[in-house]
Amino acid sequence: QEAANNAVLNRLQKLDKYFSKDKKGTVQAALIAIRPKTGEIVAMVGGRDYEQNQFNRATDAMRQPGSVFKPFVYAAAINSAYDTGRVFTAATIFKDEKKTFTFNNETYSPNNYGDVFSNQDTTLRDSLVKSKNTITVDLAMQLNIGKVMNLATRAGFPKVDRAYPSMALGTAEATPLQVATAYTVFANLGDKASPVAINRI
């Protein structure tokens, strides 16, 4: 817990340097660490200073996880081996290019970081490593974005009423605790470890 507190405070102090005097100390952060085998919460930091603000961002702040969500799209792709449709593997090829997707009569054109496209064939393995937005959305659409979101919900993310292509890039909000819980499936052979705050009193 002490290491977690220090990590958050040190990072926030570095970020403070980018703000004017009247804005310093306003940036917030959260941190949560979970043992993936047991679900034990070994450290939790809800914000900069509990005396100033008691809102626990680790458990209550709903935020867009962004690219942190992408591994769940690729996990759904690997799970395609158990479906009757197209099977995706880490070696499946997609082209890294600008694309427009149509969903519910609306169009969506995601960009890669820096709006850069290699226009080359790319394996799903490399696409995840390089965090390729367009390929991730293309993959989610071929899988069915609803199926991706259902897998994420089983892992620990909140259930969504309707799934949209942009959700492949982490636009559906979740708390840091929910994200950390969902990530236990990757370190626990596919099983989710429900978070435990107290073992005994």
C-alpha cells in the first residue's frame, strides 16, 4: 500500500509541473492492485489526498478505458476456435489501412494513433502489440461487437445495453476496479478472480 501511495503521489507531482500555480494539485489519479489467483486487493489508492476529497476513484470513477480494452477484442478472436464461424488466430492477417464501417445506418471511421497507416498486411499479434485501432474495430465487427462486449462483461466489465463499433476501442465506461478484475482472466488461465478486500478481522 505504501508503494502504491508513493507511485501515485510521485506521478501526480510530475504532472503538476505542467500546470499553472492555481491549477496545481487538481489532477487526480487512482491505482488498484489485485492478486489474480485469489482476487485479493493488495493495494488501493482512490485519489491524491483523502483529507481533501473522499471520492474513491478506484471503485467509483467510471471512465473510458481506451486501449486497455483492446485485449478483450483479441481474446474474443482467440475464442472463435470454439465457434462455428470463421476462426481467428494470432497469425490471421488484416490490412492496416483506413476503413469506414457501417453500423445501424451510420458510418464510423476510426484513426490509428497519429493518423498513420502502414497499408501493409499485419498479423493480429502485431496489431495488438502496435495497438492498431482500425484493425481492432474491423476484427470486432467481424466477430460481432455484441459478442466482444459479452465476453468483456463475463470478465468483469459492466454490461452495456447496446454495443457499438467504437466500444472495441474502449469507449464503454468502467471503474479501475472493474478493469483490474477483468484483467485477472489473462493471468488466471481464463478464470475471473472476484475482488476481495478483507480476508479476516
